[in-house]
Amino acid sequence: MESILEGTEAMRIIKNLSLIKATDIYFRVMREEKAVQDEAVRLNTSQMKDDFMNSDGVLLSDIGGNYSPFTMSKGRKKSPSSVDLYDTGEFHESFRVQNVTSTGFDIVSNSVKSDGTDLKVEWGPEIEGLTEAHQVELAEFILDYFFGDIMKYLNAA
């Protein structure tokens, strides 16, 4: 029995749909789209700078304590508990996406300060990575890239 769709545009689209692998699209988007990587880094550093928390959602002040009176005397911090690990900006600017696989990626940074202090040792490795809320936000951000790739598959000959 012959399909009524055989040889039609609808059948071509159906066949192309069967070629789509979400993991391949995810891998391509995370590896090749600088805007997506930049957004992942922005979300990571903003959760420290704006929300004062690590990727587990724990306040940084609950991990390493409040800012010292000396740090507060510099006048650049909102409150002693507004720990954001931002001093010169060098640490926040060092964040990048790497180790992209079909199921995930790592956010890494240069956490060793010029005085030898390793912020990951002092504040925990969870300073790198996204909170659950920021993971959802990044997933929503990359949807347009996913749809663009899906449309490429659908329009393929």
C-alpha cells in the first residue's frame, strides 16, 4: 500500500524531522554560538555580583563570612553580607565555557588571585556554575538557536 504522502512536501518534512537529534543541536549551539556562551558566563557572574550566591543558591557570606571592616571601609560594597567576590573585576572577567558535551558544559575561571588566594578553595567550587533558576533562564535563551537549527533540518533537501 502506498502512502498518500509519498513524494509530497509533507513527507520530505517528516523524513527530515526524523534526522533531528536534540543532543547534536545542543552540542553545536553550546560549542559554536559565542552569544550563548557569553550568556552562560553573564548568568554565572551576575548570580555572584547581584544575588551574592553560588551555583547551589547558597549566600557567599554563609560560606566565607561577611566582608571585613577593612573591605567595608573602601566604600565599594553594599553591606558586609553582600559578598560578590568582585574586587578588580579580573576574576569575574576570567569566566568561560569549556568541556562542552552533548549533555552539558562547564563554566571555569581563573580563581587564583595575584596574592595566591584560590577563591575556589576559600569559597568552594560551586562559585562556578549556574543556579537552577539560571539554568532555566539559559535554556530559554537558547531556544531561538534550537529553532533555527530545526528549521535548517526541515528545509534540507
